[in-house]
Amino acid sequence: MEEEEKKPRKRSTKVETQRRVNEAIDFMFNQNATRREWVDYCEDNYDVIPRQADKYWAEAKKVVLEKYSKNRENVINNHYGRLFNLFKGAQKDGEREVARKILADMAKLLGLNEAEKKDVTSGGDKINININIDDD
């Protein structure tokens, strides 16, 4: 059995790299694709190794985090407004169960369902634990 000759892979240009990062973002949001699906897609369409596909994926995640962390409050307010409009429509149509579920989503969006957090640390003081086991 003869081994297939491995052809050298061509390096992608900055433009190609940016296009692939943008495509990875599209895969994340519009296609709800997993990282594995992205890697398979890149292997099939761009002839790149999984490690390179992972680099595109990681850069896409970085771009998304930077973009949306700046606009997080606006995104939350926009989403809340949409939920509120849905809630009003459900109330108007007498859809009580739907309205209740929308209210639950609104509360979750605002973090109202989260458990109250208590600080149970030592306040920076050293904690000493002494355990004595006596064999009597």
C-alpha cells in the first residue's frame, strides 16, 4: 500500500482568514453549529487541519465577546422590550400560560431568579483546621 504524498498546504491571506472568522461567527449564531461541525466544514471546504479551524473558531469567539460585552446592556434592553411586546400580545389574546412563560423569561433575563449570594469567606483571615484522631 503506497502512502499518499502529502501536498503542502497554502497559507491563507489576511483577507481569507478574516472571511473564515466571519463565517465561523455565522456558523455560531445563524446555524447553531458546534465546534466539531465547524472543523469538519473547514476540512472539507478549505483543506485546513483541525488546529487551524480551531484558531478561526477561537478568534470568532473573541470577536463576539468583544463586540457584545460592549453592547450587553443594549442587547438586554432590546431583548427585554421584545419580550414585553410578546407579553402584552399574549395578555390581549387571553393566552395566560404563554404570558406566564414570557414573564418567567423576562425575570430570568434580568437575573431575578438567581439565588441570593452570601459571602461566607473568612474575609482574608487564615483558616486553621485541627483534626485529632485518638486511638483509645
